[in-house]
Amino acid sequence: MRIMSLILLLLLIIPVYSQGNKNMDAIQKIISEIKQKYAPDKRTALFEINVASVKEDEVIINGETNLPDAKDVLIKELKKSGYKLTDNINVLPDQRFGKNKFGIIKVSVATLRTKPDDPAELATQALLGSRIILLKKISGWTLVQTPDKYIAWIEPDSYAKMDTDGINELTASKRIIITKEYSFCYSENNSTSNHVADLVAGDLLKELDRDNEWVKVEFPDKRTGFVPVGNCEVYSEWLKSRNPTSENILNIARKFLGVPYLWGGTSCKLMDCSGFTRTVFFLNGIYLPRDASQQVNVGIPIDIEKGYDNLKPGDLLFFGERATTQTKEAITHVGIYIGDGDFIHESGMVKINSFDKSKENFSEFRLNEFVAARRIITSIGQNGVELLSNTEY
């Protein structure tokens, strides 16, 4: 009798369980489709939604996203499918930040990591004066989004909190940009005084005063100091003077010859391959995406089927694995074409190699992995190529 009762109970439970699984699969499919549409790249968009439980027609969904529009679409699609919803999705930035949901980098180069932990992989860097969006805090770390949309973790000591009014005031103020590869801010208007901070090209500071030799500046955390006039320019004037020709791009690129490689690096101190190309174009007034696999999607594609004959100086070169019938193209490296088969790139250090087998700097490895090229300087304002002046840097 007991066995028969158990069998009857199982016969009742199994259809319900099976239906619950079908509902779960259907909901997960909706979530996956919306994620693929709105957040295909986890480096630049957060859409981590999961189904907590499904009971008959009631669904409980948890998770977080920084894309409120994507969440709205998800809710509409689920309701359209007839589900009664309990919505536990947290939309970032976290409301606990209040008005201070922005940050301004206050050190020369801030490091951002893939996880909220010192030993975690370096994801990217952000320069002094650049704006970040604060998303949430965990264990003394803050998840932020950089001007190039990268999402990573940063220590709070690297930035100053700011509200919208503060951001607008800073943007409207007179600022300087460091143009020397390396510099210092001094406590007094002489180079024998104490250092307030080190500085690198691309750093932004608020200008308070100046004379013929020194600019008095203010950091985002209100520290003040003095920068040599010859190491900086007024940011607004510098922006107007940018002329991103192939010659100017290569002149900047050569300044970094010998700079060592660092995975995740995007500054003059240390850089990775895409950090190098991004920095070179940045200093020419062009804002490129962060990674090589993102940079390959901007600009105009160049036909390289017959080698490098169609390339022009200043073109971006991409290396990796070509697409096959079973696999997608994989971009793992990027450099800048110089001409005559030569290119400059960050590999161990910034150096010049060649596709030409007759030259001493020929790289067979790079020739075999050369898979794509893009022309950037003829696409400014289109094809994903933005002027720095049009971004929220």
C-alpha cells in the first residue's frame, strides 16, 4: 500500500516538475536573448539576471544590471508571456551613492581590476581627471564604469566622489592637460620642492593660476600644487589643435619606443598592445575603444588578401586567428602600420617589426597571425571613431 501511495505521489509530482522546467527554460531563453541584444560584451555592460524560482505562473527573478532599458524590456517580455513577476533586479548605480554617483580619478594612473581583490587581474587603467560612474561597493572596492564604458573594480582612494553639479562645474572650469610623457606636480613653484604627485601625458587638472614658468593646479580631492608650463597645455586649446594625420600619429607612437609591456596598462608608464594604440590615438584627439577585439570593429576595413599593399601609414593592424567554418575570428594583438612593411606595436616593449622577410626586424610570427586592418583617420565622427572632444572623458 505504501509503495502504491508513493507511486501515485510521484505521478502527480513529475508533470508539475516537468512543467516547471519547461517554464524555467522558456524564461532563461528570454533573458539570454535580451542579454545578447543589449549586453553582448560583459566588459562594457552588466546584465546578470537569473531565475530564483518558478511556481506555476509566478516567477521570481534576481540579479543586477546597469541597463535600465534592458530591464524594462525583460519585464515587458515576461509579462507578455503571461508570468506573474516578483522583480528583485537591482539597477545600478546603487541608490546608496545618492547624488554622489560619479567619481573623478585623483591619481596619475588608477588601476582597475577584474575582481574586488588586490591579486585580481588588471583589467584596465584610468587617467587623472577622467570621469567614472560609481556602480556599487563591496569590501572596500567600488565597481565603476570608465569613459570607454569598461566595467571594473577600483579602490576608493584612487578617486574623489562628485555629484552632477560638481561634474558640470569641473567640466566648465579651465583645465590643463599634461602633454609631457612624464612630469611632476610640486608643492611650491620650484622643482626642488616636494612632489605632490607624479603625472603622465593625458592627465587633466584644474588650473587656478599661472605665470611664465608655472601653473598652479587643483586636484579633484582639492590638493594643490605647481606644474611646469612647458609640460602642459590648456585642455580646450589642446583639443582644438589636434590634427590626427598619419604623420602625427606615428610621431606620438615613436615616443613610446622601449616602454615595457603590462597587461591592462593604458598609460605612458606601462601599456599593453591595445593600451598603446589607444594612448597614441588619444593623444591625437581620437577616442578608441579599449581592447583590440573592440578596436577591430571601428574604422574602415582594409583588404589584406594580397598582403600589406593596400595599407597606409597610421592604419591599425590586427593579429590573431582567422575565422574558420567551425570557429570565429579571434583578435589577440594590435599595432600601427608605419609603411614599407613596417609596423610599431607593444610586445614585451614598444618596438618596430616588419612583414618584409628581407629585413632584420622581420617577424614571421606576426606575419602568420596578421588577420585584419582598419583605417581610422578617414572615419572620424563615423564608423565608431569618436573625437575626444565629443566624449564624456
